[in-house]
Amino acid sequence: MTHTIRRATADDAGALAALAVVTFPLACPPSSSPADIAAHLANTLSEEHFKGYLADPDTTILVIDAGGQLNGYSLLVDRPATDPDVASVLKLLPSVEISKCYVHPDYHGLGAAAELMHASLQAAAGGGGAGAWLGVNSQNARAIRFYEKSGFHKVGTKSFRLGSTVEHDFVLERALP
């Protein structure tokens, strides 16, 4: 499948929200309720929220674009971690958060996620970061393996609110190229 990885624009907000509806549930534990997933999508991954992220000078969104069809995205946040559980374990400062890194399931296993991660790490390094960090649900074995193959290692844990439940995430960190 032919695609490019590019920086998202304001015109991508609707497509990003639609993609999040497909990809975010894949990162959730099997016990997550549809209501909690829907609440999270509405409260953080709606078209309006993506417009806000795209307007934020500290945020970069990269997309996998296959002829106008978005098949993946990453969201990088270039500011200090505000969660005390995260801030206390990061060693590579300044650090860029890879807040989201999702690929449409039709693109799984094709190397697109590795390309997106590589581009994300390059973008983070280009901003002057020494390290990158992310949170991943402790039950998401597939994502953990992917992040470890991408050079991340576990440095701590944090909580993540998903609707009405609190999930437990691993905090992973790696040096930037």
C-alpha cells in the first residue's frame, strides 16, 4: 500500500476523529466498557479536540496518508510531563510525549506503524528533545512488544482514567536519535 507520512493540518481533524473511533478501542483492555470508550472518544478524541491539538504550538500530529485516506496517526506533546508519576521517573530531559500512536487495523503487520514511530521520533528529536516517553496500558501486550522493538523500556507506572474506570499504564522511555 502506497502512503506518505506527513504533518496533519486543520483539514484533517474530522478524519482523525473518525480514525480514533476505529483505533482507540484496540488499545483498551478487553474489560473496558463501550460507555467508557465512548466517553473518552467524546472527551479527548473528537473533531473539536483534534482542532485544538492542531492549533497547539506544542503539539505535532503526524498522519499516514494513503491518497487522502488516513490510516494512522501519532500525537506528540513537546512540554514537560505534568503527571507527577511520570515526571518522577523520566531521566532523558527534555522529553517529548508520544501521546498517541495508532494505526488502522487494516495496516497492522505491514510496517506502517514502525514507519510512523520512526517519523515521530525524528520529529521529536528535531524539536530538541533528549528523550521520548509514552504510556501504554499494562494489558496491551502487542503494543508493549512494538514499543520495546522501537527502543522503549519501562521506567515506571501511571494511572489513566478511561471514562468511569482507572486503568494502569506502564511509562516507557527511550533516547531520541
